[in-house]
Amino acid sequence: MQPKHNKQLVPLAKQLRKEMTKEERHLWYDFLRSYPVRFSRQKVLGKYIADFYSADAKLVIELDGSQHYEDGNMKKDGERTAFLEAYGLTVIRIPNNEVSRNFCGVCEYIDSVVKQSLSQLR
């Protein structure tokens, strides 16, 4: 298995932090940044960069734009999820349009997943 950290991706992760999508910015600045459980954004995990990652909750949050629902990309996302789950992480995928249309529901969903994950880790 690959090391969990890939230094070659760090410059790209930094660039992605500066160029977050509208939905990533909304979720980060209006919820995750001040959430009681610490999250990182654009975190390098092996050969991937996770949109949001909580080490405490062992959780990866991926926000998916419409390109993620094309056949080739769905396969790549499945491989990515399998890779991250091999490290004992839970991966949740949230469509960008849900962040825009149902922000409170998205936040409640993330909160429930985090609480469930933390309760299983204790």
C-alpha cells in the first residue's frame, strides 16, 4: 500500500486551497472551519487530494460537480473511495447542487456522520 502522504501533491493542494469552488468555500467558511471537530481542506492522502478531511472522525468529504457523474469519472471516484477506505476512512460524496440548494441539510448530514464516526471510535 502507498504511503498516506505524497509530498509531490502538496503544491497542487496549496493551489486548490486558494482556488476553492464556490461550494467548497461556502461549506468551509460557513460550517466546517468553525466546526468543533477539526477539518482540513485540500488534504493530501496518498495519491489523492481530499476536499475536506477530519483525522479525528476518520472522515473524508468530497464535493462533486456534474463532471463526477460521467461514466469514466464515476469509475475513478470509486477507485479513489476504495483507496481511502483501505486506510479505515469513511468517504461521503455530496453533490455541489445540494450544497447550494440544501445547505442546512448538508450540514446536518455531515454532523450526524461525524457524531456516528466518533461514537464508533470510542
